Amino acid sequence: MAERLRPFVLAALLLLGATAAPAQISPGPLAQPHASLEGSLKCSQCHAGKKEEMPKACLACHREIAALAQQNRGFHTRDRIGECASCHPDHAGRDFAMVSWPGGGPAERFDHRRAGWGLEQSHATAKCSACHAPKYRVSSVVALAPSRGGHWTGLETNCVSCHEDVHKGQLDRGCTSCHDAGKWAAAPKFDHERTKYPLTGAHDTVTCNSCHLPKKGAVITLAASGKPVPVYTDLPFAECSSCHADPHTGKFGAKCATCHVTSSFRRIDKSNFDHERTRYPLRGDHAAVACAKCHAPGEAGKKPPYAQCVDCHRQDPHAGTATLAGARVDCAACHKVDGWAPATMTLAEHAKSRYPLDGKHRDVKCGACHQKRPAGVVNVSSLGTAGVQLRPAFARCRDCHADDHGDQLAARADKGACESCHAVAGWTPATFGRKEHGQLRLALDGRHADAKCAACHGAERKDLPAVRNVAALGKAKVAVKLGDAECVSCHVDVHDGRYAKGPRAVKEGCAACHDARAFRPSTMALGAHARDVFPLEGGHRATPCVACHAELERRAGGSFLLLAKQPAMPPLTLTVPKRACSDCHAKASPHGDQFAHRKDGGACEGCHSDATFAPADRFDHDKDAGFSLAGAHAKVACAKCHVPSSAAAATRIVYRPLSSKCESCHDDATVRRQARGGP
């Protein structure tokens, strides 16, 4: 096409560049829009004397283009308005198109942004003729345009120049502050947060017309479509009642926001609503209960009863068994709103029952005795929906506690009642003490009184024979019955059975010589020694046992318990075969063989007793000697006559033979004087 136009363009340019003349020969017919300018005498209307004057001539005719250029609007402002002929050549014939559109048509490839207003969304898909129609050419430049059709000028960019103002002047005409070129029904650019009433909660999901369409009885303005025009200004919103009906019928005032939130009418704003101001403040678990639990939907404003727990909790969970002092009580007597469990029944209140709580029972959790659905209850429904046994048996300990001793005491008159040995103050220590133990076969005396019960009765008895059947002892693992009470059941018989059987057996057993305080010293009395073959008399009574029983010097280390580890030690049989004085005292007689002629061979006991060795209290000088002591001789000390002599191998006192003649002891003068009766 450019090649086709080239000669005409060149001719036009030559004419524009030539010196002005009153008339020229036309290079070709004008296009149809310029047909009225045909003729050689009219050339000067467009072609002035100079080339640069021609655009002025164009704008003098096309005044709308000049006006738009002055306003810096439109396509020609942006695309070389100074050279009209470069885009609109003429003299190519009547059918020549003065406007060359890209692609051959105005609606195909023209970039509308070159006109200063890009097409977006629904505008981009609309046909050119849908907008560039006479009815939309409302701009003031239309009056400046020549009277010809097909003009593309005269449109305005404000929305109401083409579209109806459906808001009827309520809002400004800047539609694009809320709408875009997509769908008019949506307002993607509108932000309710910028209004005096931001939308929160459920309000944010409500359609605009739900709030902005006129209410019944209000003046309604209709749009061109016949639909009511929404109201966007001067809408009341200070109180919820402006839009919503009051379901409480005025009982709580008009300020709904005191209790409710916009997220849901059924949801209460606890930060605003204060139940404490009501006659029933919500405490404990009640504070977490949903409002509808007490205030049923559809009964808004109705005040439920609340004086007693049963007003709401109508089913008795204890089926009538919850009584105190024989009278049924309300739930609040044992429970509190902070939580159904644990119960709040105090020890003082329990003391009013038939079983006051004492000792360790005061620390026991309620559920330990008042069990939920306990085994053995046939009719569980009798306990109520709570299933708690409030009236357990309590007459005997065994009603709650098992026999921890495995029926070891079943043969007792009290059938092994726990209270015989234990108290509620504590299971241990047992109340069975020395006094009670004294009624048994073995009283607790001496060291036995200091021993721990477990030392004898425990399942693991250190240094004692183990209990044979531990399982039979019960949970407590206490051997209550130990069989016989003989010492040898627990202790070693250091005498090797000498006093338990045979000719030396004693009826009292170990207790005949020992007590429970200590094995040493022996408690054997002098009188008890008299039953032996050698009674202790006289000086022997003060003689230490070890003087005769030398094995007592061998002390056994450690304990005498049966299984105690101790050094090996010969048994203490305490056998002493010695009977004669010489068996213990000096082998050689201090008298030599002076008394060997006697029938007893000069036995010590013939003259001496156990009381003392000197004087010889058993010697009778009148009977046992050949010289009777009479008269003054009875008063003479033995040593006057019986003096030591060293004539023999050892120095000893001479008792015989001694002369019985007077002169053997006295001189002649003394003998004669004594014969006359003198001194």
C-alpha cells in the first residue's frame, strides 16, 4: 500500500514545498472526507505558502484535535501532531482511506494506551463501536468537530460519561475508588475499614444489600434497571438495634454489644458481659459452661432457677444415698463449683456420720473408701449415675482391709481383728507391746524387749532359721506364730545339750542359769550349785566361777544366734572332775606327811572347812591329838607350841611328833612354880 501511495505523497510534498500560487494543477482527486475541497481554486485552504503552515490549516479545520492537544489529551498529543500528512496523505482518490489502522481495522491491533487510556478487563473485550457511539460523545470537543460521522473523539474517561450513576449522587463520581472495569456488582477497591463502621465477625460475610437496601417504609429510589438504589450514606449504626430485632424485648437495654460479639449472636463477649452483676455470679466450672446450657435457645431473656443445684442438675447422681445425719442434702453440702471432685465434705462434717475419721483415716482419699462401682455390689443402679458407694460397711477393719497376716490369727477368739494389735493412728508400730507379749509363752524381758519385732517375726530373720512357708504369712510377711518358745529355737546351746537332757537336765532349761538381759554373767545362784555334786560353801562361795571352770576364759565373739557367724569354740560343758582339795589346791601338803597315819590319809577337810583354811576349825585338840588342852594350855596360841622347822626339805610347821612332857616346853624352875600353882 505504501508503494501505491508513494507518487501521491511525493506530489503532495512537492506542492507543499513549492511557492504559493493562486492555482495549481491537482496531482489527483481528494479522498471522500475532503471532497468538498476539490478544485484548483481551493488548494490554498490546506496548502499555504510554506510547508510548516499546512498542519495549522489541518487544525484550523479539525478544531477538536487542536482542543485535545491543548489539554494534552488524546492520541494526536502523543503521536507527532506536527506532521499530519505523514499519516493522513491525500489526492489518492475518493476511496482512499485517510486513516491507516494497524492490521487493517480499528478493533484489531490498535493499542488503546496510545490514546492515553488503556483498556482493561471488560473494556478490553468490548467492541470499539460499543463505546465510540454518538450517545457517549459527551465531551465539549464534540461541538468543535466537523459534522461528519466515524469520529473517534468526544469520549470522556469518567465512568458516568458512559454508565449510569446507580448511587444517584450519594457518593462522589470517582467510581474507580471502589470499582474496576471488571464487574460492577463487585467493589474490589472498596475497604469498609476506612469507613466509620469497620466490618468484623459475621458482618464481614454479609452481602452489601443486606444492610444498604432501603428498609420497609423508607423512600425508595429506583435505578434505570428498575431495582432499588442502595443507601450508602447516613445509615444508623451506633446500636445493633438499628439493624437487628431485640430478642430480649428490651429487658437488657439497647446496648447489645455489652454481651454479644459480631462473630455470632450466640457467642457472649466475656470481656464485656459481667455475670457477676447478676444475682447468680458464675464461679468455678460454671464459668466455662456454654450459655445455652442454662439459657436455652428460643428462651432469650428467661431467667432459669438457680437457688439449688437440683434446679439445673435435676437427676440425683447418688440415688438418694447422699444424706448427712439422716437427712438428704443438696449437692453444695459436699461439692463446690470449682469442680465436682474432690468432694468438699470436711472432717468435722464426717464426724457427724456414724464413722468419724481418726488417725490415718483422716489422710485417706475419699475414693479409697467410697469407691465407684465397687466389686461385689449387685445392684449398681442403686448407687445412682455417679456410681459411688456412699454407705460402705465399716463395723470391722476387715470390711475395708484384707487380712495381711494370711489367716494366721483366725483361731483367736476375735478372729484376728486388726484393732487387737493396730490403731488408726498408724498401721506401724503395732500396739501389741511387752504387756500383751507377756500373756504369751515368751515374755519380752531384758534384751528381748529391745529387739525389733521383725528380728523374730519378719520373713527374713537375720541369723535365725528362715520361715518355711513365706506365702502363708500374708501381705505383711510377718510370722505371727513361731512355734515353741525354747531358747534353743533361736540361740546356740553352748553347753551342747548337757542341761537339756540326761542326768544333768534342768527343768527350767537355759533360764535356770541365764536371763534375757545378757548371756554373761550367769544368773546361777549358790543355792542352785548345791544340786550339783560340789555345793559351794564357805570360802568357795566367793570364788569366781572361772577359777574352777577354766573354759569360761574362752569368750565367744559375736552373737549366740543360731546362724550368726562366730569363731569355732568348744562347748562349755562345765564338767569339773575334781573333788578333793588337792585337786585344786597345792598338790604337796603344807604339813608334809605328819598326818599320813590318819584314816583319811591327812585329808584337808579332816581339819579344815570351806569357811577358811586357818584356823583349822574342824580340828579338835582333845579328840584328834594325844595331848588334851586343859587349863592354861587352852589359852595358849597354837604357834607357841607348833613352830616352823627347817629340819626337813621344806620349812613347815611341826605338829607331830611333839613331846607331851612339860620340860619339853618349860625349864625346871618354871615347872616347879607351876606345880605350886604359881605363874
